[in-house]
Amino acid sequence: MAESTDLLQGTLDLLILKSLALAPMHGWGIAERIQQVSKDALQIGQGSLYPALHRLEYKGWIKSNWGVSENNRHAKFYSLTRTGKKQLQAELDNWDRLTNAIALVLERI
């Protein structure tokens, strides 16, 4: 099981942006979604997740609003901004180029 520290630099940002492309979520929901979609292969700890969320918010790629979670707790919900949607596409394009290049080196294509 990979911790977020095992991920390539910038990959956590991509995973967060992709998760938020579906719907606004609070931090725990983002981490849970990544874990579920990866079939438990990726677990994002709070020590990696929240600094990444703050960094993405600082860059203007996501925004946050306070709301009430499904279990009636006060939580900060994050959503993509217009700039974040453009950045997600750029990150996906970069990911495709990177994984194709690595596959070529590993002779997988």
C-alpha cells in the first residue's frame, strides 16, 4: 500500500484535482475517495493531504467553503475553480506524456 510520500512529485495534486472534478468534498472525503478508487492501494495521510490542499488553494486551483458534513460536523469543503479545471487538464496531459515516456524506457509499449 503506497503512502502519499511514495507518489511522484505533483501526483498528489493531480489526484486531489481529479477527485474534486466530480463534486466538492471535505478533506476526509477526498482521502477516502482516492483510497476507494485505488482499491486501497493509495492512502493519503493528513500530514500530506492538508498541506497539499492549502497549496492548491494558495495557487487558486481550488477554493473552500465551510459547510456541514454527512455526519453533521462542521467541515471545510473544497471545490475546483475555473483555473483549477484548466490546471487539471494540463496535469492530465503531463501525466500521459510522463507515463508514456516511462513505458518506452521500460519497453512496455
